[in-house]
Amino acid sequence: MRLEKLSIGYKGKCLVSDLNLSFKPGTLNAIIGVNGIGKSTLIKTLSNEINALSGSVIIDSQELSSISPKESAKLISVVLTNRAENKFLSVYELIQMGRYPYLNWLGKLTQKDFEIIEQALELFSITALRTKKCIELSDGQYQKVLIARAFVQDTPYILLDEPSTHLDLYHKINLFKTLSDLAKNHQKCIILSTHEIERSIELADQMLLLLEKEHYFSSPKDLINKGVFNRIFPSEMVNFNPLTKSFDINTLNT
Amino acid sequence: MSTYQKFTVLIVLCIIALLLNLSLGSVSIPFLDSLKSLGGTPIKNSSLEYILWSYRIPKAVTALMVGSSLALSGLFMQTLFRNPLAGPFVLGISSGASLGVALLLMGASFFGITHLSYLTTTVGASIGSLIVLSLVGTVALRVKDSMSLLIIGIMFGSITAAVVSLLSYLSSKEELQQFIYWSLGNLGAVDSTSLSILSVITVAGMSCGILLIKPLNALLLGESNAKNLGVSIRQTRIQLIVITGLLAGSATAIVGPIAFLGLAIPHLCRLWFNTIDHKIIYPAVIIAGATFMLLCDTISQLPFSSAVMPINAVTSLIGAPIIIWLLIRKKQLQF
């Protein structure tokens, strides 16, 4: 997936401009930045939910905006957090929905569909939950189910919009680990927006840091060396410590 | 109970409801006789045979069609708007029909006609609901999210209802009585032409609706997710509105605005089948809607007496307690 001179935002308000970069297969890519900087907007643009202001997104030498919804459903899957899904679907029903783009007009599952769903249940260790309704799940379990749904959609690209919200520390780490494994073992290109900067530094392959006027796209190590993490938040409150790879709360000035 | 067993129970119930409906009324026709007559052996008592074929059977068929149409329309609207309170009339179809009939009654008396034939009110109701529906449809093409569309539909409904109130305020006692009589719903007045039109529309609408089962299921994930799965939201929305308009519109035109059933039946089916998968709920609401309508009609005929209750009151009187009971027992509405 290649972004060329991409500018995103809404009518009359450009959030991020002139993005030139590419997301490669087998990598976990984290988009970070403060609230309102354009992380979710970028995810929405990349998933073709909204149009770019200018520039283009190129997938397999095709322009994203020219790909039909049916075709793009086989290229890009999206995991949205906090949207109005119907929580009365059972885990199995929700996951099988990922096969939608491949099914006939009545939505009949074939042998291949059943196999890939079983594989997903196994992979995310949620086999025991298959008949449970989504409303009975914990946030951590539900997030896994949503990712399993994206997995069975069998797309080279998986986009996730702030998947770590609502999760405790263990589940956050578990999520990042799962995504990282998914990228490595299944050659997926995974792009997520997140506030988990420290987790991303540890487990992401590439990070896209969105700042007010500029952006950086590189490996976490590279970004630490450039010292750009200190520019995300006002320095009187928090400082990035390159040694511990984490943020320190600045208590000296108070 | 497995899903198949539940469907079997539902179908058996529907057949029992149909036979009850045919047999009971101001005059009772023995069960076996109606069965035989349906099978081709006329009943010895020719007046019973006449009642069965020219009154009971058309009425039962109407109840079947109307019940399943309204239940299915309710399901479509609830899924489209992701709102458990949506029903077949959220887009103003019944108020449009009321306006058509009210205008007709007023207009007719202006020209000195005091009583309108059944066919005239049917045409009036159809035109009224078609006008409101096409207005809502035009808006649907412009509005991006379904929630705004829902509110707009309700607004159209309020405007139409307000005009109807104004008209009824200005009308004479006789006109008002006729209008109220129409609004209470009546299954028995249907003539053969209207019944054939109703049947064609119902069967066509339901068959086209089968093509929407797959996108309806995707809509359960929310519009953004459905879009990502390759569903064209706008196209699906228009298709759902058109089919609902045809089903609920024709049912309303023919029997009057029958409330409640369209809202309640989808909930009943989801609770009983314990799923929200449209592959199961779609056929379930069709059978359950028909069964419920047949039962309500049987009750409204007050068996063994010559009195008749308005069907619109019966559907709510019977249906609402069932829903309340189910909710208290199961503790959660599946939506």
C-alpha cells in the first residue's frame, strides 16, 4: 500500500498533508499522535470510508478510490472500536460475517469458509466462546473476536482504529503481541491507530507519528534516535526517556 | 428445541390458526367440514359453503398477507435503523394513507357524496402512502446517515398526522365516524380485485426481500462495518424502503392502519429463536406475523356471537401483554 502526496481531513479542514510512504506486507504499523490529529481520519481514508482531500492511495498498482466496494472488501478489512455493532450476534455469527465478500447471494458458507473460521477461532484461542453472544464477552475477548472477523475476511491489509481502548495492561500487551504475530506469520500488513506509544515502540515495525505540522514514518529505533517523541506532548508535563523507552512524568517543575 | 423444531411448531400453529379462523365466527363451521371443503368436497349445508368461500377464506387470506407483510416490514425497518422501536410505519406510510382517506372523505362530502365505496378508500390510502413514501425516498437519496432519515420520516409522519387532525376538526360527525371506522382496521371488507393486487404485491415483495437477507445481516454490524464488507449502504437502504413501502403500504390501503404487529413480531421471533440472523428471522416473522394476525382476527370476530371488535384494538390487546411477559421472563430484549 503506497500513499502518494496524500492529504486527509474533512471539507474545509485539512488534518494531515503530503503523506508519502508505503506500508509493507508482514509489518505492524502504528499510527500515533494526540487526540484530534487525524489518526482515525487516516484509517477511514485508507479503508475507503471517506475520500482523501488530494493525493492517492495505491494498492497493487490500483488507485483505492477506483476500486469497487466489493473488490476492496477482499483487500482491506477494518476493525472499528465503539461502533454500533449488534452485540446480540453470537461469536460465531459475527466472525462468519467476515466471509461476506466471498459468499453467494444467500450468504451460504462453503467448506472453505468453515475451515478458515475454525482456523481463526483456533488462532485467537476463542474456540470455547463460539456460541456465546457478544454481549456476554469481556472487552478483551470482544476485541479478539473482532480481529478474528477481520482475519477470516482474508485480506492482505488489516486496519484497526484504536483497538487498545478499554483494555487493561495485560490485554493491551496481548493485543499487540497477537497483531505482531499475525503480521509475521501470515504476511499481513497491519495498520493501527493507537495511544499506546510505549507498546508500539516495543512491538511495531514502523511507526507513523503525526504532529501538528509534520509527520515522521520510520522504525521505532530510528524515531527514538531522532528524538521526535518528545515533541508529541508539551514538555513541561511529560518527557520521553530514550533509555527506558517510556515517558516520564515531569514532577520537577510543579 | 432446535431451530427446525421451532419452525415446525410455528407452521403447525399457523395451520391451526388458519383452521380456527375459518371455522369460528358468528356462525361456526365444523373443523372437518372446512378441511374437506378446502380439499374439494363441498359442505352439505350450502350456506356454510357459501360463507366459507365468499367470506371466510378471502378474509383469512387477507389476514395471512397483511400479517406477514407488516411483520416483515417491521423487521426491515428495525434492522435498517438499528432501532428496536422502529416499525413498518416509521417512514410515515400509515399517516400518508390516513391523509389520503381523510382528504377523500372530506372531498367527497364537498361534492355531496356521503358514503365511499371500499375501493375508493383503498385507492385514496394507496395514493396517500405513495406520496409520503416518495418524499421520504427522495430524502433518503440525499441524507447520509440512517438516523437522520429516521427522524425525517417521523417528521413527515407528524406533518401528515397534523393535517389529518386539522381535517377531522373541520369535518362533520358522519365523516369523522367513517374515518375512525377506517382507522380501526377491517379485514372483512376486502373484494376480490383488491385481494389479488394485495397477493401479487405481497408475494413479489417477499421474494425480492430474500435477496436482501445477506446485506441485512451485514447491517447488524453497523453501517461502517457493512460498507467495509462491500455492502452498498445507499442501494440497500433504497431497496428496503421500496419493499417496505409496497408491503406495508398495500396492507394499510386494504385493511387500514394496523399498528403494533409490525413492531412486536420481529421481537417475538428474535426472543424465541434466540438469534438475530435474518436467514432464520426472515421466514420466522413471515409465518409468525400471519399466525398472529389470524388469531387476532379470530378473536376479534368474538366467536359464537354476532358482534365484532376492531382488529386494531385486538392486535395490541393480545400482543402487548405477550411482549411484556416475554421480556420479564427472559429479562433482555435481543436487539
